[in-house]
Amino acid sequence: MFIAALCAACTLPAGAAAAERGPYVALGDSYTAAPLVLNLVGDPPGCVRSDHNYPSLVARALGIAAFGDVSCSSATTAHMTNPQPVTLGANPPQLGALGAGTELVTVGIGGNDVGLVGAAVTCAQLGALAPTGTACRSHFTTGGEDRLVARIAATAPKIAAVIQGIRERSPRARIAVVGYPDVLPRTGTGCYPLVPLSPDDVRYFDSLLVRMNAMLAEQAAANGAEFVDTYFDSIGHDVCSLPGAKWFEGLVPTAVAYPLHPNALGMQSMARSVARVIAGPQPPPALSELARTRRTIKRGSTARLRYRLDRAATVAVVLRRATAGRRYVVVRRLTSEGSFGENTLALGARAYARRAGLYSAEATPAGGVAQVVRFRVKR
């Protein structure tokens, strides 16, 4: 019943093979931890982590027993590799929860690096006396430069480093970067004075969320991770909606949740978005930058190929030699266990039978796209 309810809008089958999707580790900030959404679990208490946040809902829906949630309210990308002091303790570096056997990782981070929630509170304070105009937009713009837009751009390499740090610790894990949902109305009409923002500032802040999600999606794609769009499904359930249809609480909550954060319904929405991505096929590993270290080698020498992988994968290599008619014939097939990042594959003289000629090496990661490089063996 729970799986059916959670995944009414996705294709996740009941009884999905959890063994293929665990162990699962959840990383993130308060939009992952779900502060004040009942029930509080985990140590330290200051992380205000809920057992009904989206990672917990997804883990239960998939039947993943090996599940760890180390998300913590107020976390930034720095707390992926450094302890985070909180009330009654400190949350250890979140990446420390990962291991070589971790199969699934979700991470929702970056909003606190930009300061989005703090900016929203500042805007609400400014907007309390300015129901029209551009108080929020003007406050964060100096000399024609938008400081929040600049912070989003500056956070991009930090997100890349987080994904790469996950991959280094869990080389075969499926990584899902979870975006931020639609907290404010897209129309810009707002609900002043319940949420004291002018129509222009509502549109402005919504545009920041869109920009933030675009950056997260871009960094996920560039670093071998998947992006979970939680924004689209939450449209129309913003802080200005009526209780019951409202998935995010305003400055004065109408349900148990932290202000300007998802309530229990919002967490269910985010869980559906995550589950929909995980239920789909995982994109194949990508091999890039295939190159030979030397264009020509002497017969009896070793040819070396270099390539990058966005995650650990088995790479099939087909070595072909050109005939007199320039038709390439297969001379050797082999496999190599490639690791995340840079790899070097040595093709010894036995691989090409010590024969001179023009060779092509085709490298294909499991289920992925092949790349070809050529080299010459001279007498």
C-alpha cells in the first residue's frame, strides 16, 4: 500500500529489487533532513532529521534495509568533508558514511552555500513594508551585479567536488543530485501579507530557484550523476496554497514543518520525484578522452591508451589491424576494469602479435558508447 501511494505518479514497481539498489546513503541539508516533520530521529539531535523525509520514504518504498541518512539541517558543501557543529553535538563529515559497497547515493546540497533561505527571510523583512516594487531584487543587486546569481555560479564547482568525492568513495554507486522544489508561486501574484513579498520579488525569488536547479542539473550531467527535478511536480503547491494543498510552509507554518521548508506532503512529493528517477534505467557509464600516449611505437613495444570514466566500469577493448585494402580485421579482444577518473591501458606486443601496421583500438564501457583511437606499429 505504501509503495502504491508513494509512486502513484511514477513507474516504480511494487516489490522492486531492493538488493540491486542498496546499500543506500542519503546526504544533504534541511531540504533533505526535513526539520520538524515528525518524527525526529538520529544523532546528533541538532540535525533535526525526520524519519519521514524523502530518503526514508524512498528507502521504505524500495525495501532497502541497508540505509543510512546523514543529512543535517543547515549543512553546506563544506560539511560533506568537515564536521558540522550543531546543538548537542556535531554531525560527522557526511561523505564519511560512504563505502566502496554503497550502491545508491542521493544528495541535496548547495542551497545554504548560496544562502537561499536566509535571503528569503531577508526579502520577507524588506517586503513587509514594501508590498509593491523590487525591494528584494534591489537589495541583492550592487553595481548591476546580482549577488545571489553570483553565489549560484560560485557554488557550481563545489557541487562538482561533492559529486567527485562521492564517486571516489563509492566508485560504482548510482548518484542522484536532488534539486529544490517550487516553494513560491510561479505567477508572481504571491499572498501578501501572509508571505510579505511583492509580486516582482516573488518572481525574482522563483527565478533564483530555477537558476539553482539548472546549475545542479548541469553539474550532475558533467560529473556522471543524475538529476532529480523536484520543482516541476510541486508547482501549484507553494507557500501561498491552502492547507492540504500546501506542500511548503510559509513564515507562519500551518502544518508541522520549519518555515520556508517542505512539510510532510512536500516530502512525499520529493520522494515520488526521487523514486521515479531510481525506478528508471541507470544511464550507462561514459568513457571520454580516449587517446594513445604515442602515435607510433616500435614493434615489440607496448602501446598505451588513456581514457576517463565517469564511474568505475568494465571496458571492452577490440584491437584491429588494417589490411592492405585498409579494411580493419580483429586481432584481439580483451576487457579491463576501469576506475573512476583517469585510466591507462597497456597493450603489450602479444596483443598485436608483434606485427607492424596501422591499428585501431575501440574501447566501450559496459552498456555505453564506443570510442576509437588509432596508432601505428613500425618495424
